[in-house]
Amino acid sequence: MKYLSEYRNYEATKSYIDLIHKHTTKPWNIMEICGGQTHSLVKNGLLDLLPESIRMIHGPGCPVCVTPLNLIDKAVELLRQGVIVCSFGDMIRVPGSKKSLLEAKAEGGDLRILYSPLEAVTIAKANPTKEVVFFAVGFETTAPANALSVLHAKKEGITNYSILVSHVLVPPAMEAILADEFCNIDAFLAAGHVCAIMGFKDYYPLAANYKIPIIITGFEPLDLVQGIYMAVKQLEGGNYIVQNQYSRVVKESGNLSAKQVINTVFAVGNREWRGIGEIPNSGYVIRDGYFDFDAERKFGIHHIKVQENKLCIAGDVLKGIKKPKECSQFGKQCMPSNPLGAPMVSSEGACAAYYHFSSF
């Protein structure tokens, strides 16, 4: 299969591993932003093949993991009010302060698990006497489809549809990490799927201002080791630029049509990140002309605020300060069947990756 099997080729991957060993003379900390990249690194045993001086740090690029606790509670509250709540499957077991969406469904809530927000619009059209809310979670990657669902509902005159928005943006999160006094990141592997939508022009000032290599990288083993090699070459040579390893998918300007759809419905605003806190201008909020589709406004649930679980170190894991195994509850009180935080239950969470694919 073109662009898949060849990027899982053992010999090609091994050749880049050898190059990394050959060119690495100093210790370097490299953060992969995306949880999908983390899973690929752990699942394919790549971390064990890298030089000991290369430390991969797992970043905040799991949208489920960074969705704040109060958003889960808001979705649960909507179910309690009799609203039909629609969501992707990866959100349903993420714990809220008291219960998950799945537990709320077990208590009688009308929760629908969907593959597309456009399905939720169809459900709203078929149930005109019921309110329908789609839980719109994700980075820039999923924003076009969620924005399109709003445009479709408005065009069809469907007034019983709205979205509960938890969209966050990657570049502001990277800058927040770099600006942290405890930051020890030397290079980034940026998320290829995000850049496929947004392009990578926003990364140029980050690389220049913080003197840090940023490599746009895919998700297969060869993608990742190529990206690590490109980062090492820059670091060893004292260079700090943006490079595009994922050029078979990503273009500098991204997908112009997708960005136009996003900008029609959403504006950039402040967003809270689970375990990290509020980052200025780090997410999408619904524009003035589309407030009727803002579930938080429509149902008056802005006031719901809750504290994070004190036993969960998700914030430190998401910022790359600690590894999942450094959590005292990892594999004990916290496991996929009983998660204390989202990184243990999400399909892209670092804690879940370590639990399923590494020894502990």
C-alpha cells in the first residue's frame, strides 16, 4: 500500500536508527507533540532503539487528554437535562469529576456514539422536539468537520442542534511549553495531521524566537525516525529551522478550503487545557453570528467549574515534565479499566501507550 507499507519497512527504519546513533554526540531532549506519534514510538519499540542520549518527551497532543474536566461535567449535565449528546467514542470513558459520559448513559442519558458530526445534524433533523448537542473535541484536525456541521444545520434551518466546543490549537501550546521556566526541550516533532489542515507557517517564528528545530512528522516508524534524525542533524549543527518530513501529505499553506470553513464559524480565543490551565489564544470559540449553535450559551452551563483529581499527574505528563511510569498511581489505582485521568483512557494518551505496550 503506497505511503503505508514502505513507511513500516524494517530495513529502512533501521538505517535511520543507525544514522541517529552515528550523528548523536550530545544528549538531546526531543518532544513529539502528538499522542499518535507517542503510541507509534512505544508500540514499535523505537524508544529502546534510540541512543541513550536521545530522550523522547511526550507532549500534550492528545485532544481527549487536554479536554478540561469541567467540559466532561458540562456534557454530563446536558445528558441529565434530557439533551441527546453525540460524541466520538474516545470521549465516553474519560472521567469527569463524578462520572463519565458512559456512566451517565447507564443512568438513562441519551448518548449517541458517532463517526461524524454531520450524523448529529441528521439526528437533530429527525428529532425536532429534542435538543441535540455534538461534543466537538479536538485540535485543528477535527475543526473543519465540526464547523461544517454548524454551517449545514444553519443552511437547513435546524434550530435544535448545537455544539459543545473544546477545540485547542497546537502552536500556542508549544509556545507555552517553551516559555515555561522548567522547559528542557531541544527540538519538536510537530503533528503531521494538524499541519495537513493548517500548514506550518505559524511554526517559523517559534523556531526563530526560541532557537529550536521543528520537524513536521508523520506517524509510521520510518516517519518518526526520519524526523528524529532531521532534528539531531539540526541540533548537532547548530541550526534551528522548520523542516517538513511529511511532505507527501503536508503543504506549507495547508488546506485552504478547510481553513476557510473553520474561520467562518470559529474565532481564536482563550482555552483551558486539562492539567495545564488556561493558555491565551490557544483554542477556537464560536463567532458572534453563530451563537445559536453554542451549547454552553444555549443551556447556560458556563458556570460549571471543578477541580482536577489531585492523585492524577496528567498535567506534568502532558507538559513533558514526567513520564507516565513516574506517577505513583500508574498501573495501580489508575489503569484503563479505572482511569484517574484522560491520558490513561484515551487511544492517544501517553499513559495508555505505556500501559499497553511497555513493561512496568
